[in-house]
Amino acid sequence: MSFTPDEQAEIRRRQRSRAVVTALVLGALVILFYAISIAKML
């Protein structure tokens, strides 16, 4: 199953935006756990 160059670019763009969203969610979780651990120490 082969895609045209335009379709390949669209697929790559979607994969990139999904990767960015995943990275942001992971970053938000890290910050959340960090904040919770600091709050517990206080």
C-alpha cells in the first residue's frame, strides 16, 4: 500500500502532532507528581 508524497506528508504531520501532545501530557504528569511531592514535604 503506497501513499502519494502529499499523503505521506499528512501522515507524518499527524504523527508529529500526536507525539507533541503525548510529550506535553507526560511533562504535565511529571510536574504534577513533583508538585505533589513538594506539597507532602511541607
